Amino acid sequence: EFLVKKGDVENILNWKVMQHKNVEVPFKPARVILQDFTGVPAVVDFAAMRDAVKKLGGDPEKINPICPADLVIDHSIQYLPLKQSSGIISSDFLNPFHWLPVVILKCLQKNQDLEFERNKERFEFLKWGSQAFKNFRIIPPGSGIIHQVNLEYLARVVMDQDGYYYPDSVVGTDSHTTMIDGLGVLGWGVGGIEAEAVMLGQPISMVLPEVVGYKLVGNPQQLVTSTDIVLTITKHLRQVGVVGKFVEFFGPGVAQLSIADRATIANMCPEYGATAAYFPVDDISIGYLIQTGRDKEKVMYTKRYLEAVGMLRDFKNSSQDPDFTQVVELDLHTVVPCCSGPKRPQDKVAVSDMKKDFETCLGAKQGFKGFQIAPDRHNSIVKFNFEGQDFELTHGSVVIAAITSCTNTSNPSVMLGAGLLAKKAVEAGLTVKPYIKTSLSPGSGVVTYYLRESGVMPYLSQLGFDVVGYGCMTCIGNSGPLPESVVEAITQGDLVAVGVLSGNRNFEGRVHPNTRANYLASPPLVIAYAIAGTIRIDFEKEPLGINASGKKIFLKDIWPTRNEIQAVERQFVIPGMFKEVYEKIETVNKAWNALDAPTDKLYTWNPKSTYIKSPPFFDGLVCMNYFSYINCLFVFMMSAFSLSPTQFPFFFSLNSLTPREFNSYGSRRGNDAVMARGTFANIRLVNKFIDKQGPQTIHFPSGETLDVFDAAERYKQAGHPLIVLAGKEYGAGSSRDWAAKGPFLLGVKAVLAESYERIHRSNLVGMGVIPLQYLPGEDAGTLGLTGRERYTIIIPENLKPQMNVQIKLDTGKTFHAIMRFDTDVELTYFHNGGILNYMIRKMAS
């Protein structure tokens, strides 16, 4: 009757009716996963909370995750591929395992030294956290991508705790946490504040979702890959409209899909907009647990429990089909080989139409499917020299080809398919042009293991697809620089150059600044387009290439069938591989083992650190039962909310750092001084005080136009708290945890908006910032607000959820707004100055 009320349970039981009522229910996941960019701020907060509890006379060692949490150090930065020997590969993922060829190990060792040099301070801090906190485990660098490690190793499917079994569920600090839904573990991505709240034993407040049933029937054709299926589903569900909804897959077609296939489909859930993309557990799921080396006795208990509670599904038995909000259907036999692009993951194009579609896009109006290139320039050619050889680039030339991302590298069928295609291509005498930036970045060491054991690794390497590390890499835009002569040719001809990758996102500017067109494709197709060297090819009519004997080689000549691939998979993807890799995953990285991390239960903060800094969230904290903000506030009037590193060079120069030492933006999330400067700093932000784009505002006492951070600092020094006036869906698209923490650090005490992105409103509450909402039919325009007024918010002593409160202006005007504390729990957080302060007081008492 506090965190969870009887009415919450009744709302869920009455789902058929309540799914349409926009009611919120509390959800307590079984566990949390974090990647290092968002995990570091969480550990920083936990360390600072221990300090605060000690100051209040409590036991700091009470501050531990209540909900089990795993942190995987998995974010990579820019790298160069092995074949470009002039540079160093750079990735947070390095292969410490014995089965890689020596030449690759030497290059990766170079890279590992560089990574530990750049990130040593962050890594030492995280290692301290793994020793200091209970219920908290860290997977070191070089192990793989968080979602693939979760699938192959961390996921339990059924939890076993204190003599009770219950379903595994998870929230993670990355949108592709949904990948685990493919194994029958309900999971989705959340912001850092929500993850910290769950770690502290608090529930997530979520809208009771509508559930779309996605019925799969039929069998995939022999030449179709799981990537083709997921790109087809992504386009279909975008058209259906599933934003904010759960999708559950059912029907006899599900039984035709392996767990890796299901995980690929679930992984791209954010791209089709759903909250979760769930595949219930069946016998194939149980088989996967055994295949990946899970304890057989535990797996049998898992199966018995699921059978007992009616959660083990037989997809061929239609009597087990649940009730859904709506049902849509896909016949797997209708899926054809395809890609998606050139700028969005939902823009599916059949491979047979790729040439025609790209050429249409060239001349189309600038947009998601257009580049607006003049017709007389469609066949422009630019000649250039690379390593002593002459080459030509045109519109559609492939310059990046990357087998990357947990979306596909977790799937043995497409990875082995790529290997078999590479073998046949090399045996047929085909090659890849040397200037094309090729790479292979698997999501776990298991992938390298079965590629080597099956004998295809040498052929992948011969085509340039060497293992460059274990991480997100090209998929998150960390593809590194292209050869200088290639960049010059692209720039000279204003060419629409192409990147082809087996990732999950291809928005313009994400993959590489010099590839204006980017296509998502299966790993075998990535290799095919690399060999062709262009996207402007009709594989059915034109050869991939001509070998030294003058023979034309077509794609159909080297494309492996599903039966071929599955035969190799059955032989070489075995439990022993998974056991060998994961038994030593926490200890195999020698550089991590050698880190000299502190062992004290309280962290010793280094005042000179530019990576790790004790946040001021708990400064001046005293034990008290109630606070209220009844103050005059100044206002920023913003129409966007985002983070950008525009102030970083100035900040780093103050700390005597050279540009080489800046590292990546995400790596600095453990330093609030960096993040505060990045808040409201997006170069495209529009502040209605200033009639142009830019991260600036007016400091009204002086009349000066200043960067937002500088203006906020002046207001703070003068003792003036701040308010933000905003429009609809405030907070949408923001970097979730720091989008709330940043304004708090700038002195923002309240936001007044027309509506809120659901999670951002929750995060504001978590930081003790008041979310105010205009009454229906009102906004800044109808009330005549300019943002130049001073605001006083009258907070009633007996505050209740969603209460109307009075706001007075220094002009004499008065109006009312809804105070969006939606539950008694949120009011409790507010009275304590936010969720972290609430937990500190609870622990201290």
C-alpha cells in the first residue's frame, strides 16, 4: 500500500479494460544491466550516497544495490582496421582469448594499451565499485557487447532466490536491452536515474501497455537470413504503429526461428518503436540455455517451473494464444533478401531493387529518401590514388563495410553465412578493393571461436574482415577515419558515398560524416557489397566481379543456403565454447587484473580528476521530513532539450588537457562539471529569447547574451533559482539521466510544459525538480507568458498527487498549473529532494 497498492494489481488483472485508460502501474524488475557510459554515473552516485549517509551518522555500507546489477564495460571508440597498418585499432573491446591469430593479437595488444592509458582512471573506479558494493558485478573490457553477454551468459530466464522461483526480467541503460526478449526474458531500456532507482529497490512507474500480437506463419525461403526477416518486421511494425506498446510474437512461424533469430528481431525493437518485443519461452529457448553452457540441473528446474505456472509455450498449439489488443500477421515465406536505407532503419529495400532505389534517391528532394543531386551529376567520376594504385569513386561507391553490432553478431547463422560466403568468394578469386574500410567486431569471444573452428576465419581475413575488437564500433558511429585520399575524392566530387553495415541504426551522420548513404544489411550482404564496391548493382543481372581467369562470378554462385549454414552451426556452435569463454570472463583480462583499485568501502575522491567527481546532489543534506520550493524563479524558455559538448574545449583547457586527452563525451559522464556544461548546449537548440539557433540565453539582470551554463552560474551566485518554460512532449529524445541531472545542477527548480515525455517527467521527479503542466487549453501563448517575468510557485502544505497549484508573476498576474507528482511515492521523493536523497535518509535512519 505504498510502493505497490491493491489498485495497481487490480488494474493489471483488469488489463482488457485498463489497457486503454493510460493508467500507470509500478514494476519491479528482477535485475539491472548497465554499460559503462551510463554505469559510471550510477557508481559515482552510490559512492557519494555512502559519503552522505556517513555524514548523517548512518552506516555507509548499507548503501548497496538491492536489486542485482551487472555492468558490462562495452563502449568502443574510434578504431582503424588491421589492413590499414599505419594506424592503431582503438576499441574498448579486445580479445584476450587464445584462439585468435598472433598477428591480430599483437594489433589488439597495441590497442589495449592505448585504451587502458585513456580510460585507466574510469576502469580503476569501476573496479573499486565491483569490490566495494554487494550485489554488483562488473564484466571487464574485452568481453563483448552488453546485450550479447546478457543473452549468452547473464540472463537466468527464471530467478532462484531465497527459496522462491520467479520470472527473470530486466531493465538496462541502453535501448537495445530488448534483445533479451528473444529468450523469453521481459526487458527494455531505461534512463540512468530509473536504473539507479531499481537498484535501490524502487519500482519503475510505467503505463499499463497495449500488447500487439504479431503472428508468424510459414517457413523462410532458403536464401533468406534473419536480418532480412527483422528488416521486414521493422518496416511492417512502423506502418502498424506500436510506439509505447508491447509486441508479443506468436504463431507456428515462431517455432521456425532459432533463439538467435528471435534475439535479432527483439534487438531492433527501438527501431520499430515498441517498448518491448517479447518471445515467450518454449522448448527451443530451453535448448538454447543448454547450448550456451548453462547448468543443466538449473535449466531443468527452469523448465519445470515454467510448465507449472503455464508460461512454457507451444507455438504450434493455437489454444495457447493469448488475448491481444490487436493482431497483425507475417508469412515468413514472403520475406525476400533486403537492406534498409539510405537514412532510416525502417526504409526497407529489396536487394533486387537496391540499384534502382538508390538511383531514384540520388535525384529525389532532400529528405529521408533523397539527396537532391542534379541529374547531370548522377554519373560523376572522381579518380584518386591509394597506396600507389589508381581508383575511381562515383555516387554509390562503398567505402565502409562493417560486420558489427550485437543485432547480428549474436546470430551464428548470419555470421557463419558470412564466413561461408567469404570462403566461396576467395575460392572463386574475388577480392575487395583495398581502400574500402572493412571490419569485423563481434559481440563476444564465442563468435571468434566458432568462426575459427569452422575454418572460415582465414577467408574473412583475406577479404579484409579481420577482428578489430569486441564492441559496438561502426554501429554507434565509431568507425574512425577513412583514408585521406578517399575523403578528398568524396569531397571533390560531392559524392554520395556509401556505408554498408550489419547494425541497427543508419541515421544520416551517425555512421560516418563522409558516408551520406548508409544501408543496414545482413553480414553476408555486407561482404557482397564490399566485393562489388558499389550499391549500384543488380545482383541478378550483373556479376560481383571477374576473377583472374576472366570468369564472371555472380552472387548466386557463392551464396550459402539456410540448410548449409545450419549444418555448420550444428557442428561447430557447441556448449563447450560458451563454457570456456564465460567461465573466465571476469578474470581473463590481464590489464584489468593488474589495475590497482582502492579497497576502502568509501571512495577517496581525487580533486584533480576530470573523469570522476563527487556530485553535489547531496551537498548540505540534513535529516528533515519536508521541503518546499516557494521562490521567485528566473526562466529559460527552451523549445528543445539535449546535451552537447560545445563547452568542453574551454573546460578542458582550464584543466590543462590537450585535445588528444579529451577522449569521448560518454567517458566523461562521471564528472558533473563536464555534464553541467553540456546541458542545454546543443548547437541546434532554439531559445525563444534569442531569434536564432544556439545554446545561449539572456542574463536579464545584466542584459547580456551568454552561454546557458554561464548565465546559470551567474543566477546561482546571486541566489536566484530557475524555471524552464517548454512546449509539448518535453524531454523527448534526451539523454535521459543527465537531461534531468543537468538542469538540477544549473539551478532549475521547476519546469512548466504543455506535456512531458513520460520517462523524463519521472526523472525530473527523481531529481527533486517540480514538473508543472499547463491546464488543458492553456500554454505560454494563451497566458501571455514571455519568460521575462519572475515566478513564485505557491505549494500547499497538504500536497496531493496531480494537485492544481497557484503561480504568481511579478507583473501581478496569477494562473494555475497541474503539479505532476502523480503518486504518493513521487510526493515522498519530492519532500526529500529526490529519490537519492530519500534513500539516504531512509538508510541513515
